[in-house]
Amino acid sequence: MPARCPDIAVRDGTRSLRTQNHSATIIQTTRSCSVIDGRLAVQVRVAGDVSFIGTSPAELPIRVAVVDGASVQYSQLGRQSVTPGASTFTFLDSALRLTEPAGPNVTIYVGFDERN
């Protein structure tokens, strides 16, 4: 395990997503870190609940961002497909690479991005 795996948090105001066809809520976030080729490789998982109002599948827009103080080091919008009948979702971002070691002010933020 590397010396410091950054903290992870749900960005304020982005825990829930509601549309006319579904609603979703982030329930759990996790991250795991390892050092690969001198860089900190981070896997970010976001899990939650989803409920459907209609019969259309859902495309959940989930953003993963890494902030060091006021500087954004990484920002990636991903989409998680969920079919009607499902009650949960799990999203994985395994593309995140940072300079190792991560500083004490580095935080991984996740959340739904309705501005996509």
C-alpha cells in the first residue's frame, strides 16, 4: 500500500439525481491505491440505489475529480448504464493516476454531474 491514498468524498449537492424516468442516490464510495511505474494508481468505486418511474434505462452521469487545494488534477465524466428492474448500481473508474505520494490536501470527489 502506498504511503497515502487520498481521501474520498461526495461533492456537496451531488449525492442524488432525479429525472422524469428515475432517481438515484450515492450510498457508498471507496478507493484503493497502488504504485505502478512510480505513479499512484487509484481505483474509485461509487455504489448506490436507483429506482425507476418509467421503463426507460438510465444513464447515470458520474464525475470523478481530484483536487489539490484549489487545483484540479483530474476530472473525468463517466456514465453508468442501469436497466429497469435493477435497484442498485456500481461505477468503477480505474484510469486515475497521480504523482506519488499524494499530498495532504489531495481529495477525490465524486458525484452525479447533471451539467453533462
